[in-house]
Amino acid sequence: MTEIFLLGSFHFMESDIDFFSKDIQSELQQITDSVCIFNPDKIAVEATVNAQKSIDDRYNKFCLGDLYDRDKMESDTLRNIKMFGQVYPITYNNESIQIAYRLGKMLNIVRYLLLMMIQC
């Protein structure tokens, strides 16, 4: 039997929370550490149809060390993603980056980010 652990969150970009502060980074690390106990082998993130390449590209560019570099998180992007006919930069104040990518790198998952396809 396959077990599924579902963790949902709000869209970080729609919040005025300072996700780059040491306190919030510590809280995000605690959440991720708690999920690590389940030792997932696959992680799904929300994305539009046909976005798998963008997801893989930004995951490959991401390093755990990025989360300790506030300047990088505030000014850099993890490439772009095309959604609904427009191109958007993927910034570090994104729940996929802060939780799913962090978890994947901690668990040494090489290519896991399955596409949870949504049609809009």
C-alpha cells in the first residue's frame, strides 16, 4: 500500500511575511525536518500543465546554501516559469522553493518534482 503525506500551505508571495529572516527560516527548517521523518521518495508541487521543465530547471539551480544567503534570496531568481501565457520570475519567497525544494535537497532526491497538473 502506498502512503501519502499531504502538506499544504498558502502562497508565500501573497503574504507580507519576511520569509528571508532568520526566525522564519528557522521555522521553515523545523517544518521540513518534521516531514523528513517520513522519508518521502517523491514530492509533488502545484504547477500548470507543461511546466515540468521549468520545475526541473529551477530545482537543479537551487542549493540549500541559498537559504542562508538573505541577499541572494532577496535579489536572485531561480529562472522563469510560463503560466497563463505570461512569463514570471521564480523568486525565493515561494512555498515550493522554501519547503519542497529544501526537503528534496535534504533527502538527496535528484529528480522528483512531479507535476500536480492544474488547468486554468
